[in-house]
Amino acid sequence: MVVATNGSAEQPALKFLIYGRTGWIGGLLGQLCTAQGIPFVYGAGRLENRAQLEADMDAAAPTHVFNAAGVTGRPNVDWCETHRAETVRANVVGTLTLADVCRGRGLVLINYATGCIFEYDDTHQLGSGVGFKEEDTPNFVGSFYSKTKAMVEELLKNYENVCTLRVRMPISSDLSNPRNFITKITRYDKVVNIPNSMTILDELLPISIEMAKRNLTGIWNFTNPGVVSHNEILEMYRDYMDPNFSWKNFNLEEQAKVIVAPRSNNELDCTKLKGEFPELMSIKESLIKYVFEPNRKTKA
């Protein structure tokens, strides 16, 4: 177990226990806690091992627990199609065990989940502006990864201590990170061009810390309001980063030939999150402020 704090007494009543030390979001959470002076500890236990989780919590005595661990697959979710037991162990058994241990100790669990459990349908048509709400039933079963995430979300509804955050296609200002959605699509030979809800981590991760401070629970669509297409992002990348950058598109039928499992495309309704945090910016505004302006190659 690794303890990290910058020594500040700004938040003396708080102490966070974070799972997912080696992951992207888990690492960023640690950086944010250090910047805000919030004492935190990275859990050493495996999520599916109840005794190890109990030992972590005995040692850390946290006020809140964050789960940024789990399996997404490397290099992508297609990995989960051929590693199903491992996926269930991490994404279902592990998450439920952590939620149960936290409940027994009266702790709020902030659980970074996924919004890739929906796909556009007749009621939520592409381009309609009608997004899926927190209470809607998942309708995307194209990948085994998404199946497990929808399954555990449904079960977690029985735990009043859990705050489920539906993250989608996460983006950060660190364009060198291979997990960054922008970094991914700039490296693809071809991309589809479909509007989607996405999560700008630079803006939303600090909000998740504030949600813990407020002891918020339940399901939250954890994306910036609105949608943005692959082409729109790549156009911004070209305009801000590389005027010589170019890309090619292909359709879903062509994409299906080079991937194992279909991908989720949807818009999530952010009315609930926007109501709690009115300062939340739209996806395009957030992209410019947090990602492209700081990384602009040629300053005006």
C-alpha cells in the first residue's frame, strides 16, 4: 500500500482509498488529490479478494473509496471476447465485492463505470439530441465487455452507498497517453464518423472528487453535455496541432471487418449532472479549453 499526500491540511477530514493505481484514471486521481492536499492511499488488494480489501480498509481508515480498477482489454475491448472469465472476475465479482465491503463499513464508493452500454435506437436516434437517461435500461449487447458492465450496474442499484459514474470515450490533455480517445483515433488507419458523448477527464475528474465530498450516490451520466463526431475532433486536431494531418473514414460495415466486437455509439443525457454542477461545459467547449488550447502548436 502506498500513501501519498502533499502534507497540506486543507482537507483534514478526508482520506481517500483508491483502486487502480497503475491505470490511467487511478493515476490522475492521485495527482488531483496531491494537488488538492487530500490524503490518499492506493489499495493493494485484488478486488475479488474480500480479505485483502478488508485489510486495506483497516490500514487506511478512509472516508471514501474510489474504484478506477477493472478490465477494459489491451489493446482494446476485443481482448475481453477471448478472456471472459478474467473479465467477469474483475468487472463483476471484484466490483461487487468492493461495493459490499464498503457498504458494511458505511463508506461511499465512487465507481468509474461506462456509458458504453447503450446504442442509438428508435427512441434515441442519432442526431436527434435525445440522450439516454440514468434510469434507462442498457440496450447494447454487442461486446462481452459491455455486457459485464451493464450486468454489474444493474446489481449495484441495490447498494445505496455506490455512486456509479458512466464514463465514455475518455479524453485528457495528455495527448501522449495511448488510452486517450484522441490519441487512439489519430493513429487509426481509418475511423468511423459518428457523434458520441465523451468524457473530458481534466474537467470531470475534479467533479468526481467533489461528488465524493458531497456523498452523492446513484447512477450518473458522467460525460460533457452534447456530442462530438470523430471527424470534428480530428478537424480540431488538424487546426490546433498539425495542419498537415489527414485521415480516412469508413462505415460501420467496413469497420466490422477489422474488429471482433461491435462498438457502442450513443448520446447520454447530462441533465442530472449539469443540474448538480451548472458550471459543466459542453463537450466542444471543454475540448477547446482543456485539450486543444493547452496543446496548440502555433499560438495566435
